[in-house]
Amino acid sequence: MTRITIDHVTRIEGHGRITIQLDDMGKVCDARFHVTQIRGFEKFTEGRPYYEMPSITSRICGICPVSHLLASVKACDEIMAVRVPSAAAKLRELLHCAQIVQSHALSFFHLSAPDLLLGMDADPARRNIAGLLEEHPDALRDGIALRKFGQQTIERLARERVHPSWTVPGGVNAPLDPQAREKTLAELPAAAAVVQRTLAMWKKTVDGFPNEIDAFSNFPTMYLGLVGPDGALRLYDGNLRFVGSDGAIVADQIRPQDYASYIGEASLPDSYLKAPYYRPAGYPDGIYRVGPLARLNVADRCGTPDADAELAEFRERYGRIVQSGFHYHYARLIEATYALERMQQLLDDPAILDTKVRAHAGVNSSEGIGVIEAPRGTLIHHYRVDDNGAITWANLIVATGHNNLAIGRGVLQVAQRFVDGNKIQEGALNRVSALVRAYDPCLSCSTHALGLVPLVLELRGPDGQVLDELATP
Amino acid sequence: MTEKVKVRIDGEVIAATAGQTILEVARASNTYIPALCYMEGLSAVGACRLCMVEISGVGRLQPACTTPVQEGLAVVTSSPQLQAYRKIALELLFAERNHICAVCVSSGHCELQTLAQDHGVKYVRYPYSFPRLPIDVSHPRYVLDHNRCILCSRCVRACAEIEGAHVWDVAGRGTQSMLVSEMKRPWGEATSCTSCGKCVQACPTGAMAEKGWGVEEMTKHRTTVSRLTSMREGS
Ligand code: FES
């Protein structure tokens, strides 16, 4: 048995590795995606007061701290058994939309654009931000501007860009500054124009990737996402819905509190990341995906005019249910459209300026579950506390976890197509990691942002001897 | 008791009253000496060693908060040696327990954090001891996180000297020292606690906090304790 291992050397917590298993004939027979992350989290929060969880859990990830914050404060709201004042709920959703915009901009432009706009087989020395600057300076500028808009909105709301302490159990700790509202409203049209331009460009470009569309996790799975009572896309609040690969609704309007009846978690021997599955279907048949593409597959519609028009076109091109993981990129642009429209709606509502933004309460429930749609997919925070509010048990299911099985299966599919025999081509190596990046897992991405993907691909014989080795420069 | 003396602080001649401490005299003349375990209105214990000063003719550094002034005393409050020494003292405080400012309710309002910033403590040169310490959440209104306690004993003194309840004490020795409420009962079960919250206001870090505040939200009314003493003494 020969084994090819791709090591992602990253500087962030969480460490991904791809192993491609060759059989004696030199054909790919298995592929695995391994992760090491958030070990011991449940242990070290034990005994801590529940209301500290938002700040602690938002440290799990430096890229989407707002997502953890929001899932965590929602779980804490439940422990306090309070109804969050309506202005506070609006402000949290606004913050969340800004986070979606900046995160999708980061994923599309900063992380994936070098592959998408310069080509998968482009010279690795130029397949980076610098190469992009030379060949597509406008796209790069757009990406930077869009991300900045999201970041600045977060900063204006929370007065801090990373790890904002503004979001608290029971609401938010300060009302919206009318000036921040004016500024954000004034900047919204330019941000929307960036997304429109990018969508127009992408619609012309996307069909130039037939192989990737074909091979990037292009297989049937279920999809999971939050929807409103009307079945429309929801990012901040809603009920869970599973749809099948044929578009049939498998389970609908599942209250977040009941998630555990529908989602099981399997422990894998070779990864620290648990593999969630749709419980009624069992493991591993209950494979499902989350994230931008999954949400668009799950929702009946977006619920805002521009995003709905884009979604209709997307479905016209690829069908009601879009299977290829490559279309996560497209889906991100549609969601960015939705998030910007939603921000406009929220800010247009004068009630968002209401100064009653925080409910105070003690421990009124021994359990709290908070679910949101993070940029990368459904995020679940689940805590149990004792009578004094000390955490006795915590469970987190992160987006990359939900997608774990699908990423592994996707890697296998790509490897079968692009890795052959004992020799590895750079393009193949890059396609495997590009597949992983299509899911935008929160590991391995920060190094790529610098245009340096320190990947090592090893081909080992049964005796452990290295037969071939390929490393990105 | 009101004998007047003259002392020199950083070269400046200052009139003082015998029995006053160096720290009191310095503060009265607007000379800054860092202090952590000292709190105006409470007795001084000299526990943190941040207020160390040089006294001419005395070979060792002395804590300003507990050393009384005498006629002719000459004090240096700031020097490279003192800076280095205070920095070490601060670093050791950090190394002793688990101070994670990023997730602390008092971040931004913490005396330890402010002093560390003032003294240029960017990292700690000593190995952290990472003790496993409990958090007492048993009190309905307040919480005690031993991870953030620096054993300054300001809470002990505020409770005993001002509230008169003496709920708190420091038990154990050396690295085993721990703040305890009422013979090691959980705080929420301490019958002598009046829930007045003076200990919380006196605490310089996030070790004692009101329940329910998120990260960076716990601001304290530092002057409450000092003001209560001065009201009582009618000054
Ligand atoms: S203030 Fe003097 S030793 Fe702490």
C-alpha cells in the first residue's frame, strides 16, 4: 500500500492534512482529510461562568470570531431564558451580515481568486495575490474594498474589529450610534456594486472550469441550513431544514433545541474532528453538507429581490439542487448580495435605533443551545450549567465539522481524477487543496492568503521509503 | 503625633508628618509610585512589592507603602534598577496564575494589566505555572475566579476593616496560598457575608466581579472603599 500525504503547514490553531492512499496498482483507493483542533475545549471551560463563553469561544477562530460570539450569546440567552430586545436582535443580525460579507470577500478574492482567475495550472510562483495584482488589479481592488466595508461596519457597530465585546448575553451592550447607521447606509451602494460586478465577471468565467465543476465534491449528499417559517434563507435566526440531493425536504422546521435528535456525531480514528451525520439515516449514510451552497440548496428563496434574481439564474444554470462543491464560490457571491440587501432593510428600519438593547437575568435554565449560519455553515453551541451558572458541559459543532465527511469524499473524487501512478503533478496537488479551500474550512487558509502554500506531497512505499516528493516553492 | 519632618523625594524637599508612609507623602506631593496591594483607606501590608523605593544609606530596597518617613530621609522613586525590579515583580504575578486578559471581564479596567503596560511587560520571562484553580460561582451576585487573584488581600482588608464582616482570609503558604471565605466555605454559603460588594470594588483585577458581565465589562468603583474610610474618619 502506498500513501501520499499532503501536509498543510499552518500557523493557526487547527492543522489539516490530506492523505491519499494508493493501492498496489498505483491507483487511488482512499483519501482522508484529517484535522486537529479545539481539543480540550469542553474541559477547560468547565466550571467557568456561562456568560464568559462568548469571549472564550470567539477565540477559537481568528477569522470568524463574530460567528462564535453570536452562537454563544444565543445559547446564553437561553440559559437566562430571556427574550432579546428587538433592536438588539436586529443589531446582532446586522453585525452578522457584515461578517458574512467580509468573510465571503476574504474567501473569494483573497484565498481563491488566485486559482480562479489565474488558473489552476498557472505557475505557482505567480498564482498568488501578487500575480493577481498584475493581471486582475480591478478584481483585487474590489475584493479589498468589499472586505473593508464588512470590517468597518463591524468596527463601527462593535467598536472593535476582531473579538468584539459588544455582543453580550441578553442583547448588545450599547445601542446603535445614529452616525454609524448613516455611514453604513452611505457605503452600502458601493459594496453592492462590487458584488454585482463580481457576479457578472464570475458568470462569464465559471464555465471555464468544467473539470473542477465535475470533480469537486460533485456527488449527492443531503444539505443542512437554517430557514425562516416561510422556507426562506436565514442567517442569524431560524429553524433547521435538511433537504435531499433530489431537492425533497427530508426534515423541516426543526427547532435548534432539538438538533441532537437529528444530528449525530461519529468519532473518527484518524482525526480530531468529529463527523456529524443525519441521525435518522445513520453513519456514514447520513452525510450532509453545510455552508453557502448548502443554504441555497436548502432555502426555497432568499427573500430579497436581487439575491432572488441571482438565485433563479443559478438554478436555471445548474438545477434546483447544485451538487458540485466548486459552486460554493458562486453561492458565496449570491449570499453576499443577500447579506447587503438585508443590511439595507435592517438599517432602513428606524426601530434599529431603539435604546433598549439588553435584557438582564440570572440562570433560569440549565441548558442553552445557540445556532446560527456562520459564513462557512451551521454553527451550534450547546452548554449545560449548574444552578450557579457554572458550565458543566459544552458541545460545539462547527461548519468544517459538518462538512468533514463530504470533504473527505470530495478529496477522493479529485484524487481519483488528478492523481495517477507514482508521480504527482503540481496541478493535481493544487486541485486537491483547492477542493478543500472551496469549502473554506478555517484551517490552512491564512497561509494561502500570503500566496504561500507550504504543501508537501509525499509518496511512500510500503516500507516507508519516500518514492517521490513534491513541495510547493 | 503631629511632629513635622522634612524628607527628600527624588531630590525635592517635602514637609511631612512623622508616621506617614513614604507612599502617602509621595502621593500627597503628586509623585507617582506604582502600588498594587495598597489601597487608600485600608491598612498597608506590603504584599506586592511594586512600591519598592531606594533610600539613601539603606542597602536594601524598601516598600514605600509600609515604611514610615523620618527626618532627613532621602528617597529615589524611579531608577533603572527599580524599573527592572518592578517589572520582575509584575512578571512573576502573571506567571503565578492564569491571567488571560483577552477573555477577562476586567480587561481594560485592570490595575495589574495597566501596570504591566506602563512597565513595558510584553511577555513573561519566567515559566508559567498554570495551576488548576477553581472558580467560586456560588454567590448569587458575585463571582471569585482564583485564576485572576494576585493575593493582594485588598478584599480581605476591605471586608474586615470597613464592612467589619471579615469573610475573607488568605489560607495556606507560598504557592499554595489561596483566598478563602469563612473557613473555606463556598462564598454563597458564608453566613457572615453581607453581600455589600466592597471586596469586589477593592479587587484590582477580574478575580472578583459582579455576575453577568461579559469580557471588558466589569468596571470597578475604585474610590468607594477609600471614600468610606474618609467619611468615617470625618475628614
Ligand atoms: S503597594 Fe507596597 S507592597 Fe504592594
